[in-house]
Amino acid sequence: MDNLIGQSYKEFLSTHKDYEKAEQHYTNLTDEEAIVFVHKKKMIATAFSGKKATQDWSYRFRDERERRKYVQDYFVKCKQAQELKIERAAARINKKREFFASVKEGDIFVDSWGYDQTNVDYYIVTKKLKASIKIKQIGKNVEYGEFGSDKVRPNPLYEYGEEMSKIPQDGHIKINGYRYAVLWDGVPDNETAAGWGH
């Protein structure tokens, strides 16, 4: 068998004298999107998709008719998956645009975070720019509490720190690497009470 050292299996098959690239009958995918290598004498086929060096599948078939159908079905499925990916990406972009269009100055975002306790931070939109917003952290009031949990709501009269620039995503803004804030719905939020973890 030919030497595989320094080659991926995909590269190996692409240069092997006993293999050739299968033709596409119903699709026009590029080799980078999907490719199938078929053995010239044996009923074997091996498929790769995307940038992966490992195969999606590698099968031996009963006859050429079975192999041809399986290969063409695979190409069609890859095309459908590609189209679905494009549609979902477009939907995310549209959702992001719609959300940004809905955000206005004075809107309040809430960020509930914590591991063994729940902390709540509020942010107010101070300015809306062409493709981003400015926010600032604001205070909060405790409405009532029981059993180690407080009900809190934002208090825009108190502001903390400097303004931060944020680009709204599809329904949220990113506060930092692991924290996200969503638009406050007007309902008091649960927060771990002082002395119960803070």
C-alpha cells in the first residue's frame, strides 16, 4: 500500500492511481464543499465534506448502480445542508437587524449572573449610534425579599462607571466573555439576598 506519511487520507486518495473523483449529476458543489473518491475497479467510495481531513463515510457497495445512487444522494444532502446553513445565517442577520432597530435610548437591559448565587445588574441605553449603542450601568432597588432571595428592579437615577459601546446581537448584548444582557421585561428579578452568598 502507498505510504500515508505526511498526507491526510483525503490527499492520499486524491493522488492514488486506483481512485478517481465522482461526478455530480444534480449538484454543482466545489471540491472544498464535498468530494467523493470512487475506486476504479472495486465497488468502494469514500466521501469528504468541508475542510475536514477525515472522511464522512467509506463504504463498499454491491454494484455500480447502488454506489452511484448513494453518492448522488450524498451530494444532494450536502447541498441541502449548505442551503439550510445559508438560510439560518440570513435569518440570524435579519433577527439581529430587527432587534437593533427596536432598541432605543432609555431602554434597560438586565444581566443575571453568578455560580452559587444570583447577581443582577442593570444597564440603560444612553445613546444609539449607526450600528451600536452606548450603555451605562445603573442602580437597583430591592422591593421585597424572603428566604434568602430579593426581588429587585432597576433604578435609573443612579449610574455607575463609564459608558460602554455594545453591538446588539439577536436579542441580547454581550457584557463580557461569559455574560449577556437582555431587554428588561418590567418584571422584578430574583437576586440572592445580602448575607446569603454576596
